[in-house]
Amino acid sequence: MKHFFLFTLLLCSFLPLFAQQEEETVNGIVSLAGREGFTIASKKGDFLFKPYMLVQTGLNLNWYDDEGLDKAYNQDNIANSGFSIPYAVLGFTGKAFGKVAFNLSLNAAASGGALLQQAWFDLQLRPELQLRAGKFKTPFTHAYLTTLGETLFPQLPVSLTSSVILPYSLNAVTPQIGTGFDLGVELHGLLGGRWGYQFGIFNGTGINVNTSSKTFSDDWHIPSLLYAGRFTYMPKGVMPSTQGNPNRLNEEKLLFGLSASLNVESENESTNDTRVGAEFAWLHHRLYLAAEAYWLHVGFTKRQKINQSYDFLGGYLQGGCFVTPRLQAALRYDLFNRNGTGKDGLLNMPAVGFNYFFKQCNLKLQAMYQYIARSGHATQLDRDNDNLGLATHSGTLLLQYTF
């Protein structure tokens, strides 16, 4: 209870000072400005309607370490390889009455609850005060909040997407640092074109659940939900949510951000997860640079009768440069202590790639190679566990079309 009130007090104390609004891509997929596809609008501009689609087809090659297993176990070093469709998104977005923005999108490449990727409306009372409700991205990390299809690499940093390793055989307890899409409500806005805030309450169950399934915390006696907030400072105006766009080669933008979240009784009421992140992004003409660091604290609920808590750290540094008006080279270095700060050892994950934007047809080609190295582990078991389920060598070729 004490932790919750301190967290809420901290967020509310900064609320009048910050605001955030994505410049054109409020739906996280395509621009409402009409550069891609077409937009239907009323004469006064009070009503806008824009259908859109995004399709990605990938070729993946993954090589796994055998972790010392005997070949008699039929351990394949090459697995999870071949063709894939990460996203096949069809949706529509727009504005109504000049005050309400809306978006609904389905990802046909997903299944279950994740089939509904986004579904929300945004009441824009004024730039400083806006309210969003539905299913959308939680306010945590620059990598996740980047427009889908405009990321520097076809794969997000492993330190955000991989589950951590806990020393307990609880199959339902596999938290990861990134929080992604969720159902909830968020207060956000923009003040002076430079300061941003997002403060929201979500189910904390992620993109795969579209129903209300939470309860009250037995330990803290508050709703077992995800409480999240993000604050940004953009001294050169609103930072576009892109990591590479050939139409933005003459801009300069800068972003500094802090974010935090508390997921009460997450992971099937087994843990209370606290996340804190710091981010930086710089768009300087043809150059894009970004860095993030994040911390995850996992504490078990009293019913689990586990007194220990665990901390995990991760972060990355990445950069891209348009060597030609259509070709962007990319580098990333990703770090993650997946076994926790209580044990020695890190995953070191360098990646290299390129993006090519075809002229006047909305096609984008992405390619990347990533190597996962392990260093500093005290035992071979710790070393093997640290990259369990992760490919040592991985290559991705992704072709994307947006309309």
C-alpha cells in the first residue's frame, strides 16, 4: 500500500508540468496527414476517415546453441526458421467532431485476443488535456512506442521482449521488461510543444487478453492493475514516432524521457512487478540515435511464500544513418542480465542491418543480423540458462507494404 501511494504521489506531482502527443501518427500505424493511401474528409475538416493496412512478410534463419545436450535428444541447431508474417494489419482511423480521434485495427497474423491489435477513442479536450480509452500501447519505452513499421530493426531489442529467468519452476511466472499493448484508460497531453505526459491504468494482462479478469490485491488492498506513467521533454518540438523515414531527412528533434509502472499481482497473481525506464532519442537530418535503460523488480506475493525479490537490468544503444536518400544503415548494441542482478553474467547482443525504402510505392525492405554473446557467468549452468530459448545467431529479411 505504501509503495502504491508513493508511486501515485510522484506521478501526480509532475502532472501539470508534462504533456505528450504524437505529431501525426496518433494510431501507431500510418499518418492521418494523407501521405499514405487516402483520407475521406468533410469540407470543414471536422470529420476524417482513413482505412489502412500493413503487411510484413519475413524470412528468418535462427541457429541455437545445443547447451551441451547429447545429439541423441535430436537437438536441432537450426530451428524456428523459414517464412513468417509478423503483421497483417487491417484497420481504420480518423477524427470526429474535431475533438474525438479513433482507431480500430485487426492483426490477421495473430490469434486469440491478440487478433484485436488496437481499439480506442481519444477525447481531445485541448492539447494539454486528452483522454484515451480502449486497447493501445502502454506508456513505457521508446522502442515500443515507435510507429509500427518505422522501427530501425525488424526485431525489437531482446532485453525488452525476452522473459527473465527466475529460480523457480513456476510456468505461469515469466515476466518481461516490455509491456506492449493493453486495455485501459490514459490521460495525456502536450504543453508548450515541448513537455509531455502520459498517465494510465491498465489491466496488466497484455495484448492477448480482451476481458476483465483482475481482482483486488491481498497484500496491498488495491485493484490488481497496471499503473503506468511516462514523462518527456522535447526541446526542439514534438519528436515524431519514427526511427527512420526518408521524408524526414531535414529535421532535428530531441527527446528525453522517464517512465515507470507498477503491475500489481501480475503473472496470475504471483508477483508484483515494478518497472522504471529512461530514454533518449535524437533525430538530426539523416542521423537517428537512441538509447534506453530499464529496470525490472519482481517481488512475489505473500501467498507464494517466497521472501526473495529479484532485479533485472537491460538497455540498448542504436543508431541509423541514411547513406543515400533511400538506404539507411543501422547498428545496435543490446545488454541484458536475464538471470538477475544477484548472479554474474550478461547477454551482449550486437546487431547490424539496413533499411531500403522503395520510391513512391510504400514498400520497405529491412535486413538484420544479431549475435547473442554470453559473458561473466559464474557457472556453465548460469551461462546455458541465460540464453535458453534464444538464438545465438539470427538473421531476418523483412519486406513491408503500407497503405
